[in-house]
Amino acid sequence: MTRRLLYSYLGLALLVLAGLEIPLGYLYARGETNRFAQTVERDATMLAEVTEENIEKGNTAELPTLIGDYTTRTDGQVIVVDRRGVVLAASGSAVPAGTNLSTEPDIATALNNQPTTGTRTGTDGGEALYATQPGSSGTTIRGALRLTYPMAMVTDRIHTIWLALALAGACVLAAVALVAFTLARWITRPLRTLHRATTQLADGRLTNPPDATSGPPELRELAASFTHTATRLQQLLDAQQAFAGEASHQLKTPLTALRLRLENFEPYLDPRAHDSLDETIGEVERLGRMVHGLLALARLENSATTPEPTDLDAVLAERAAMWDSLAAERYVTVTVTGTTAGRVWAIPGALEQVIDNLVANALRVSPPGTTLTLTRAPGAELHVIDQGPGMPPADRERAFDRFWRASDSHHDGTGLGLPIIRHLVRASGGEITLHPAPGGGLDARVHLQPVPPTNGSRGQRRLASASSRSARSATTVR
């Protein structure tokens, strides 16, 4: 924002300078050219009168001396012709005496007793200003005089003033830039501290409140309001975390006691009520798992962790080996396929929880004699493919909703496992989707962010800013 403010101030200053200096320079150039033309015309008129007097008296021999004295003191070039247009005298050697110039337009016009002023190409090839005056007494024409000056005399002065205006404008812009930079830094200081504070708050804890003592009054009020809001939000989060911690202890004991009391009822109940008692105990156990899942999800949402480079191949091999024995008891084969995935970005402990939950869900629906495949695909993508009944499209769309279970589901899940998995994957900067597996079953695809071979720290900072809250503990919730 500092740069944008600086550019806006400089743009405004540049617009004002252009609106002032360009017309000023144009007016100066125009006035300088007019003054130069008037001076040349005045000198030409004066010299024409003197030369006409010498021609009338027959003193043509004095003409070279007369125009020589003038051209010595100035940069002008003078040509004097008689009434027939024949050159009587000329400064320099460009036009020799005796040359007939009566066919040239300005000489012909002057011999008709009409003065002319204009520009033409000089002897050096550059542009020159000329003034041609008739040498006459009344209606009697005795000759004409052409006075020529190079335009470089006036263009040099015009260029000098343009350069002076440009330098003055540059100095003004430099002064404006210095003042604008100081002002922009003063204005944006509360915004910079506010940005740092929002980043800290997003990471879970506000340690450095924004500066509310400097900057414009509006920004100071905004910083103070943000600090008050962040403090109140932090208090609410602390209260929620305290509630989650206390509830985890307070709910476990009553549920355990209730389960024990129900089990103690079994010897005293009619055998026909045993099935209902077993169902009640199962519901109590499911309630315990649901409480455990809710607390785990609350801990995930109330904590903030930065993704770190994690070896996907090592984690996958370790979890596959851990689940292999349990899968063998159910006559299910666990296989790991695909090329080496390398390192990916993940919050600590997230990959283990994601793989454990997906494998647990897949084993629960895998018939005996089938294969559970863990496949690594290019682009840091992990597939968990089972050969179970699969899920219809409508169920796959709602599978990540909390507490949702398929209408034809007969297991004792809580509907919190997949929401926790999605939270962990998104907190790691990835995404998880469900697809039908070839030949039946379900394909759970986990797409993670690969760690580049170089500039790892830059990628980590980029992904860390997008990370959300997560937990470090490894917990499988069905």
C-alpha cells in the first residue's frame, strides 16, 4: 500500500507539473520566436534604409563595409540587391556579387515594395529566419535587402528553458517523493501492524497487538477495535478449549459407569430382554465414540499448526505394515503400489491419521478375500481403493458432512471420521475426494502439495499462510 500511495502522490504531482510547465514552455518558445523575428525584421528595416540611401547617392562601394560591420557584430547574413535584383554586396562568400536573384520569391516581392518574413534553409543546411525589406523612398524602389539569421540561436535558448523546466520539475518530484514516502509510511504503519496481528490471530494466538498510537485517527480507531475484537475472540476460544478439555474428562466417567451398570443388569433380566440390553450397551459405546470424535474435532479446530515436509513413502509403508495383521485376520490383503511420491506438505501427525481412518473405513466394508490397495499417483496423490459395495453419487457428495451416515449403513460409526480426515487434509494444503473404484468399491483420493526439490522454505511459507487449525495427536475416529 505504501508503494501505491507513493505512486498516486507522484502521479498527481506529475500531472500538476505537466499542466503548468508544458504551457509555460510552449508560451516561452512562442514568445522567444516572435521576439527573434521582430528583432530580425527591425534590423533588416534599419539596414535597408541605410543601404537605400547609399544606393541613391551612388556609394555602392560602401555597402560591403557597411554590412561587414553588422555581420561582424552579429551572426546575421546580409544580401543587398539593386532594383533589378542583381547582388551589389553580400556578407560571406555564399552569393557572389553580380548574381541575379530577381527570380527568388522574397526578392521579387521586396522589389515590388512589399516586405517578407519567413524561414528557409541556410547555407549550413539548417533552418534560418529571414527578413527581406525593400530599399525605397516612397514608391521609388532602389533595391532590396535580405537579412538571415540561423534559427539555432533561438532554438538553443528554447532548449535551455525546457531543460531548466525539466530540472525544476525533477527537483519538485524528488521533494514530493520524499514527503509522500514519509507520509505513506506514517499512514500505513497501523496497517502493517494490523496485518501482522491478523496473521498471528489466524495462527491461533495474538502476541503482538496492532499499533494504535500512530497513524491517522481512523486507522488508530480501527487498530484499537481490532485489538478489542481479537481479545474477546481469544477469550471465547480459550473458553471453548477449556470446555472441550473438561468435557473430555467429565463425560467419560458417567458413560463408563452407565455401561458398567447396564452390564450388571444382565443377570437380573429376563433372557428375552438380553437383546435389547446388548443394543443399549452398543448405543452407549457409540455415544462414547461420538463424544471422543467431537472432542478430537474440537481440538483440531482450536489448534493451529504449520505444514511441514513429510515423507509420504515412509509413512505409507509404516501404516500399511501396522494394518497388515488386522487385515489378515479379516482375510483382506493390503498392498502398496505406485511410484515413489517423495516428500509432501502435511501438518505433524496428519498423514498417519488420514491413512489410519481411510484404511479402517475400507477394512470395515471389504469382504473377505479382497484386496485393499494403497496407490501413490504422480503429483503427490494417494489412493485408498477397496473392493467393497462402494457408494452411490448422492452419498459420496454428503459423505463429509458431520454425523451423516448412509441410509443403508449397518455399522456403528459416528459420522465424524471423514469430516476429521477432510479437516486434516485441508489443513495440510490438500484436498480429498471420493470416486467409484474400477470394478466396484470406493476410491478415496488424497491430493497433497509436493515439496519442491529447491526453495523449500519459500514453499513452506506459502503453504503455512494457507494452513488451518489441526491437532498433533494421532486419533482414529470412525
